Amino acid sequence: MGSQSSGYTTGISRVELPDGSLVRLSVAHFADRNQQLHQQGLAPDVVADAKQPLPDQARQFLASQEFCKLSDVVIKTMLFLRVVF
């Protein structure tokens, strides 16, 4: 859930050369859960609405999933923790 990633890798190695210069080499690729490589970043399975807070959208999405039906107690606890933190 979110928005398209920028496509920049964070897997960067630092290689120091004998003359003291430094080379930063990207050593990672973006891949989805099916191990398909992506050159332009990754698109989320669920695109978030920039006008709504992401935690609210995540709760709504999870509550709509059959495997993730939350009891009233769990929902109230999550809302309480959101207020506290």
C-alpha cells in the first residue's frame, strides 16, 4: 500500500580505489514478490489516496480482507494506540 517507488536503489556499495578515490556502485535491483525485476521502481498492490492518512487507509484495507477480520477489541486497541503514540 502506498505510491510508486522512486526507482532509486538503496543497495549501494562503497569501493575505495588505491589512489584514495571512492566509487559508489549500485548493487541491488527492484524485484516484486514473483522475482520480476523492475527498472522504474515498484508500484504498490494498493495505491494510497494522498488525501487520506495512510494508517487509516491501511486499517480500512485490512478490515476488508477476509483473512484479517478484526474484533472490536483489536480495533479499539489500535485506535487507542494511535491516539497515545
